[in-house]
Amino acid sequence: MANKDALRELQVRLAQRLQAVREQPREAGWLAVETAGLGLLLPLAQAGEIHTARQVLAVPHARPWLVGVANLRGALHSVVDLACFLRLREQPVSVPGAQLVALNAGLRVNAALRVDRLLGLRDTAQLQPQPEDGAERPGFAGTRWRDASGRVWQGLDLAALAADPRFLDVAEAATT
């Protein structure tokens, strides 16, 4: 009988905790990644699944930052070397342990970003927004943040990135 009462109490406590979590306002959340030494924050609501960067098939006549296509759960996704696209590197580099971060299906673009490393999750409680420094940034560059260790993170708006004309222009210019 004592086991039944203990189990019932546990279930009640769990139900109360789940209800409290549902009622709390959600903090903005990001997936922290690193590419070419730059810390980037990708909004969790705009990011999709994470995959290992293997089996990427090259695409001829594509911009250098479009490293190819990959079959991710039965759907073809273009694979963009994020460091190369952001002009942090001139050419794509195969980094051991690189990962693919697919864009959320709601963005209606079958694309994945190849990043050098995943660095976990971040939320607003861990970060302080940084003032604008006057540097020109693309429209998909969001707020810059600083964490408790002093590292600066650049937020990226993946919806704006997916709609950026440069991101959508994947064909290499024809030479005659």
C-alpha cells in the first residue's frame, strides 16, 4: 500500500512540474555553433535536425560555398559551407567532426548549413546583448551577444538567410 501511495505522490509532483513548465514564458533559445572560429547562434525555432556531414555529393557549376547535396531523412538538401558563405574562408574545408544543421522545414528551403562544431544550447539568461559597433552586416545578421566567459556570439536569422538573394543564387556564373 505504501508503494502505491508513493507512486501516486510522484505522479502528482511530476504533473505539477510539467504544468509549471508549460505556464512559464519561453526564453529565446539558440543552437550555438562554431565555424572558422566564429561563434554563431542559430534560433532553435528556425533550425531543424542535426546530421553528421557525410555523404555530401558535389554539384557541378555551383558556387564554391555550395558544397553539394545530401539525403537527409529521404529529402535532398543543398549543403552550404557556412564559413565559406560568410566569407570567413575562401574555399570550403572538410573539418573532422563537422555537422549539418538543416533549416526548419517551415522555412520551405531544403538546405543544411555545414558548421565546424556544435557547442550546445544558449538562452537569454546566459547572454548579454552587445551594442552595435557600426560595422556593416548582412540583413540576416542578428544581435551580437556576450556570454559569461567573454566570448562574443553573432546571432543569425535563418529565415532571413533562407530568403537572401545571395543564398538563393547557387549557380556559378558562366564563363564564355
